[in-house]
Amino acid sequence: MNSKRSALLALLPAIRMEITRIARATGWGDFEHQVERHLTLPRLPPHVFLPLACARATGGDPRAAIPVAVACGYLMLALRWFDDAQDRDRRQSLCGEIGAARATNMAAAALTLAWQALGEDRSQVPAVRESFGRHTVALARGQDRDLISGVPDSIEEYWTLMREKTGAALALACEMGAWAGGSCDDAGAAALARFGEHAGVLIQILDDLDGTFLPDGMGDLRAGKVTLPVLYGLAIEHEALDELADIVYSGGLRMSADRVREILDCFDTREFLVWAAFEERRQALALVTPPQSTESGIDAAHCGELRAYVDGLMVGWEALLADEKRKRSEGQVA
């Protein structure tokens, strides 16, 4: 294993210990139990690693980004719990286990503890807390826009929504980590925020692919959610376009989920989504690879962990896509 990556991974136990300490200090046993189940065990989610890697990418000390990683862990947990309480489209969720009311209470507590994790570290530069506040409000605005917007008018509008939600969440982790390292300037922080945004959009594209074709539980179609696969189907010419549009705009997505999936599989919907994810990966990698990284003051020699992160997101997708195409050509998939 790369020695630099090993050094960053060696900091993960300290992040886990801090998350656990803060949860235990609440004296709320049920909350501590859910934090352990959904955040710290069996392992920390990959996005917690990003602040450390971004601190290193700017030539800073990744250990200084540990409080930021803790805050990001709690923030992402809060966002997931809030989102599940609003959407109720995943089989395995806190909302499904304890109900929306209690899940919302715990989400609010997790968000508060994210702020607490930052506030306890008196050495952080003001830019860290400013970044957290700005991006957190942007995330709430994006989530609210998603709730009230109905069917997006275009793929372009939906792309904006992806940037405002998942994109903004990882932009926050990367920008805060850059500032926390102590060796960053405005250009470097902005470039790493864009890196995080592209990585977040990539994740959302793959999540939409899963939610439509490989759902865990209800899935996006049966939840009545119009996501990227459906918007792609509405944007191109094909024999079932009128039928698909009638299903979507008449509110019949829930009842016609199987038919919509069948329509989307008649052309290259899955291929388009995987291509779009790889394009976001390409744009993310360009920001941490010369010449773009050099122009923004980022040391590409210290960006191996960031490049490995986005590469890892795409592992297996090309092979899965090829397998699905083979099955459809043999008539095994509707």
C-alpha cells in the first residue's frame, strides 16, 4: 500500500474515536447506538477521508483536518437521515426503523454535533467555519428545491440540482479540508471544492442508475421520483417517447415503474449514465493533475489519494454495464 495513503488511513481511528466521544457525551443512548450503526461501524464512509486528502493536497498537515472530518461525518449522517425521512424510498433506513419523527430528531442532533466538532477546535481558521455554514445552507436550499420543483424541465436543470445536493456536500468536505490544512489559498480551495462537486455529481449519477435499475427497496420509480434516467428518456427521440411522457406528466410513474424501466432499457439509458459518470470523473481528475492543479496551486504529487478516490467510485461499472448489455442482447433482461 502507498505509504502516504497508509499515513492518512492511520488517522481514521482517531476520527472514529472523536465521533464516538461526541455521541457518548450527549447521554442519549439510542442516538449513540444509531451513530455507531450508521456511521462508525463496520467502517467509516469514504467521504470522511476527503478532508484529510485535501489538506495534504495543498501541502498542509492532514492531522489538522481531523475535526473537519468528524464534522463532515456528522453532517452527511444528518443529511441522509433528513433525506430518508422526506423521501421514504429506501428499505434499510433509520426512518424505516424508528419512524420519521424520531429520525428527524436524531438528524437535527447530528447536524448540531457537526457544528460542535468544529467549535471545539480553537485552532481552525475562520474560513473553515465560513465554508461549513455557506455550504450547509446551500445543501438545505438544494434539498428544498428538490422537494418543491416537481418534474425538472430538462437534464440541465437536473444537473444543477445534483450540483446543489450531493455535489455541494463533497465540495464542502474538500474545501474545508483544504483550509484546515493551513497551507491553502483561495485558488486551491476553490479548485478542490470543484473536485468535490464533480465527485458528488458522479456519485449521484450512479445512485440514480441504482435507484432506477437496481433498487434497494422501493426505488426511485415506485417512489414517483423523476431522476436522470427518466429525464434522458424524455430528452431523446424513440418510439415510446409519447407513452413515457404521458406516464411521467400524468403522475403515473409509481404505477407504471416496470413499464418505464422496460422503455428505458430499449435504448442506451444505462450506457448514457455510466458515460456521464466517467465524464464527471474526468473533470474531477483534471483538477488534481497538471496543468490545472499547478495553475491553482495544488501539488499534484500529493493528490494520489484524491485520484484514487474518484477512480474507486467507478470500479466495476464498466464490467457491470457490459454484462447487462450481454443479457439484454440474449433476451435475459426485459
